[in-house]
Amino acid sequence: MAHSMWMTGVSRARGLMILAAASLLAATVATPAASAWTPTVSSSGVPLPNGVYPGKSGYDTAGYYQYAPSIVQTTSTQRVIYYCANTVAYDRSKGNAVTATHDRVLFNVGTRRPDGSYSWGATRVALRPRLKPGDANYNPSTPSWAAYHICDPEVVKGSFSYAAPGQSPATYTWAMFFTGADNDDHGVDGRFNVVGVALANSPLGPWAIVARPIIDIDEPDYNPAGYGVGQPSATSVNQQGHLLLFYSGLDCAALDAPDPACKIDNRGTAVRTLDLSNANAPVLGSRSFVTTAGLTPEPFLPNSGRFLHNASWAYDPSRDSFVISRDTGAQYGNEVQVNVEIDRIAGASIWSGGGTWTVVGQITSRQTGYHWNHNSGLVRGVYGGLAYQSPQDYSGVDVYFATEPGSGSTPPPWDGYFTYRLRHCTSRF
């Protein structure tokens, strides 16, 4: 299934931003001290795919998972949350973990209550994998390269033209980046996880998947025997078709099947400019890798030190900086990690490839009561600006993340992930 990059399947990252490119080049960032971090954790309120809300009977034991959220604050009183989930319930007595594990992108619309919490509407499906002919959920409109999983949604507003095969060009105003996986083709055509994009004229869809992946197997250092590429995070540069695209999976020295030709600098989170104005002919800029200096080291990766992956990106124009939430901390052989970390870096560092991250704070079991805390997403405005209480509110972070109560690794088929539930954390800077 999908998750952090350590599992067979897909995984997530996310992050959006609105970016004044010129201002980034002259950034001097007033970074808040880590002592300002005072997180408040609560239930997300987001229901499971079968409509069971947190706190209701059966919520903890239902055979569904949810993780890898992407949240768009559309107005001061409305937000939309997209996330990975299954829609076929897992039943341990039936041993159907494999058939129940196909990531889809689901979403809910949230309406702000007077106390600041959100009530969430009915769960709907945004994207679903192709699967095989004969499967009850077979969806031939999804490309074959996303036959098994679609995960890691990341939604941003803009202006994008696209002509589907046999159709005339149309203009779309929303893009959803995602990780697509075809496990059945793994090792056959060299393709495993890749980065795709779908387009729509409403944040509620319907979504049309662009026929070819944005980041495919021709990506330098692509390792089909490892993770491939995924966990996309797209941020808007000009509120039109020009974006920054972040993605991970290229830690070719630390994967289960290391690439002997791996270059030590080609690892972690990559970033490219992307002109998606014409989605039939997207233009990718040169690739660079985001620095890991200042991040908390990863103790589970031999000889790898700090590793940046599975991050949600947002831009803070008030400080001309980027803020991320990311997985970090111990892994203990599991497929996820124990902590979510919030970090900040000067905007100019993204262009230069240098700079040093400042750790703002972490979300750990001490705050949540759950052993595993992972696969997070920052709340952002429609173009990717940091959105704390409302669009263009840069005074803090609002982050959703997945939890799992287990205390260690679960044996194959890793059925512990059916206890993934979304939680919510806020803190002012």
C-alpha cells in the first residue's frame, strides 16, 4: 500500500504555496524560536470511509485507514481535506488485507464552527486506481501506471490547459498532484511509483488525470527496485501555470535495494520549476536537492544522517520563508515514523540549494498519546500560502497527520495500518 517511502506501494508528501519569486532572492528571515512551539492536539473530526465519525461506536476497529492529508483553506470558514484511504473494509477473520489495500484519494468539505473546530461533510472519492478487469472497482479511465494505488494528494489553484486524448483543449483551474503506483508492472516496464497530476474546475472535482506522469521512470537516479519517485508537493509561483514541484524517493543509497551508481548528493527531496500552463507539454526546470542541514537526524538510516522526505510545503510571505511538516524520528522496522517535525528555512535557500533549517517543534507521542505520528499535511491557502486560522494568516501552523497506536512493527501484510486515523494539531509561532 502507500505510505512513507519504506513500504511497497505509494506514499505521500504534500505542500503548497504562493510565491513572489523576486522577493525570495533577497530574503532575510526572522525565524521564531523553538520555545514558541506550544502545540494543541485534537481529533481531526474527519470520518472514515464508511461514514463513522470519531467518537462513534466502531470508529477504532473499522477496517479502514486514512493518512497523507492535503488541506486547502478555501475561505475563512471552509476547508477541503484530501487524503489516502481504502474503501474495501479489512476483516482480519477473512484475511483480506491485500485486497482491502488499494489507496484512493478521498475528500471531505469542512465548515468552521464558532469554537474554531470543523464539522465535516460526507466522504467522497476524488481519484481511484485502475485495478484489474473483473475487479468490482475496475476503473479503466485511470491510466495503467496508477493501476494499484493513488495516494499523496496535493492540491493547488492556477490556470492549466489540457486536451485529453481525442478531445479539444480545455482550461482548468485546479491541479492535484499525486503518487501513482502499478505494483503489477513492478520490474516489467521499470515503472513503480511515479508522480502524476489531475485537473479540475472545482476543488470538489470531477478530476481528469493527465495521461502521462509528470515525473516518470526517465527521472535521473530512478530506482525501480526501491521506491521510485513520489510524495509530491506543488506550490504556485504566479497563481497561473508556473509552479515549484517538490518530490522525494531518490535516496538511492538507503533503500532496500541500493543503486550501486548512486551519487550521495542525489538523495532526499528534489525540487524543480514546472510550467503546467499546457499540461500536454509540461516544462520541467533543472533538478536540485533541498538541503538537510539543521534537520533532526534520522537514526534508522545507516550512514545517512539527516534525510528529508514525505514533507508538506507551505510558503510564509510575511517572513519570506518556507515551512514544512515532515516525518522524522525512530522507525524500529515499521513502515512509518514516530514524530512529525515542523521546520522553517529562508525562501532564498530553495533557489540556492543551501541554507540551514530551523526546527520549530515536533509532534510526538507525548502530545498525542499515539506511538506512531506520521504522514502530515499543513493547511494552506488555494495557492499554497501558509493558512493558520484563515487564508493569508501566517501566525502559526495548522497540521493534520496520521496516528497508529501500535508499539512496534506489525508482521506482513502490515495490517497495523488499518488503525491509521487522522489527528489535528495547531500552534502559533
